[in-house]
Amino acid sequence: MTHLWNQARHVLCVRLDALGDVLMCTPAMRALRAQHPERRLTLLTSPAGAALAPYLDDVDAAIAYEAPWMKSSADLRPEQRRDWIATLAGHGFDAAVIFTSYSQSALPAALLCQLAGIPLRLAYCREKPYQLLSDWIADPEPGAMVRHEVQRQLDLVRHVGAEIADERLAFTPAPADIDAVRGRLRQAGIDPDGRWLVLHPGASAPSRRYPPHHWQTLVRELGKRVRCPLVFTGAAHEAAQIAQIVAPARESGGAPVHSFAGQLHIGELGALLSQASLVVSNNTGPAHLAAAVGAPVVDLYALTNPRHTPWRVPSRVLNRDADCRNCERSICPQGHHDCLEKPAPEQVVDAICSLLKQTEPYRRKEMRMVS
């Protein structure tokens, strides 16, 4: 079947999760794009994932779809679903690659693609899919192995002959976004070409958030040891939480602290991360966005799963082992949150200083070349 995939010109890439999940598919999508010199890729994804499309060089178009088998979905009537399938069929896709984590089933998306008349359909599957998939791999995870999510998707497309040497994540900020961010930094009194850090304390799941009181201590310790401006990022609904974190630091007169929460669209966030000396984040979408733009990452990594650590960038991953690791839960099942409660802020500062020492000379040279 590989020869048929080599001939496919219009390929649908299905990844229905959020921002970070889509970013971790970008190396596999680059491999698919390289397989055929005239290939066109369309991304079928969540509304949040679709916002990435203008910044993904290998994606030609995006279709936003709130699939009813995903965690968050729109409540559409059956006739609306049928109309949606007809619309998908009208694109005339030659093939579809369905990207999933091992905890998800590809079969609902496979049925969608079959009903839309897409002849080639590739995915991992545990059950025999029969006519739902033309090409499939018996999913070895998590029983026989557990891979990084990026490697999982690269292995999937390799099954149909798509390979690539450059396995980095992809995100290209627009020049206008970079200019806007540099202007915003100057307005805040920050030299864009100097040392400054981005801190991202939010995450969609409570189990993946470093405790707010630790963030407060972390900011205070950074003021003593690193002594550079700190820029907080987050969604608009996280602004109040971030304000509680930064207020004590502002009152004590430590390091300059600024909050850009709710003020940046996705392109500007990527641009900001691309310019930072280092990013400190929970395991959440912006950590993968930082990796995609080449920023060093200190990842406060809850042990909910082992598959989403920073990919192909200098990093430090901090947590404390716990019996309930790999729980895949949004709320700590034991209630103690030990994997993120136990790492002390002082350990995080040690990791930041170590990573800055490793990366900053090269990174400042790189930033001067870009500007």
C-alpha cells in the first residue's frame, strides 16, 4: 500500500485534541509533506488546534471540528452531523492520517473519514478495524512500551513510507507578532535582547499545576538569585490567579514582574516564547509551544503521564516520584498532589540557573542574529 500513499496529493491530518497535542504531531506532518513534492495537508482539529494553522509551515488549511467522542464537543443534531460529513467529502481527500494518544480510539474518526469517501485511512488500533482503516498498526502502548507522543506519531507515518530527518516541533511566529511582542516588552521597561524569563503557571487540569504558594516563593527566590524581569503568561481567566502570585513580589520590591495574561493571541505568545531567555511552565500547551520555537524549558512536570516532556530542546524536568504516577487524571486521585507539591521552589531555581548557564551564551548570540 505504500505506493498508493506516495501518490496521495491531498492528505487530511486528524488530531482532535488541544494545542500541545497538535504541536506534537508537527514532525509527523512534516514527514507526510516531504513524501510527495506536490502534497497538500489539511488539519482536522479542535477550534483551539485550528488556531495554530497559520503558524505551521507544513499545513495548508485547517478545519475546526468539535468531535462528539472527544472530551469537549458541540451538541449537534444528527442531520447537522450528516451535513458535516458531506462537507468533508467535498474536499476530495486522497488519504487521512488519524493521530491519537494510546488512551484514545481512532475508530470514530476512521468511520467519519470512511463515510466522507477518503480511500486511504491510517491509524493505530487495538481492535481489528476491517473496512474502517486501509492501513493500521496494532497499538503496542501501553502494554509493550510507552513512547514519547512525538515518537508515536513519527512511527505511525513511517508505516506508510513517510520519514524526515528534522524531528523538531514546528511553529513559525509572524514577523508582525515578533515586532508587537518586542514593542510590548519595551513598554514594560524590558530590553527584548536582555535576560528575561517567561513563567506560565496555568494548565487546564488541576493535577498539572504547580501549587500557587510555590510559585510565590519561586518568584521571590528568582528575584534574589537570577535578578531579571519575569513575564507571566496565561489565559484571561487565569489573570486573577497570576495577580495573586505576583502581588507579594511587587510589594517586596524584588525582580520586576509583569503579567501578560489574556493579552496575547497564539502568534504573539509563540513570538514571546521565542525571544525569552528561558521558559518555566507546567506540563501544558505553552511548554510544547516553547519547544516548538526553540526556547529552553524548565518543565514542572506532573506525573499524570510520561509522554509529553519537552521535545528536542534543552530542558530540565522537575517532579517527585509518587505511587500514583501515570494516573492520566485531571485531579490527583490521592489528593496529596505529591508529584508537584514536593519539588521545592529552591530546586526549581537551581534548575533555572543550571539551564541558563548551559544555554544563554548561545541563545543571546542567536537572538542578535535574528534581530
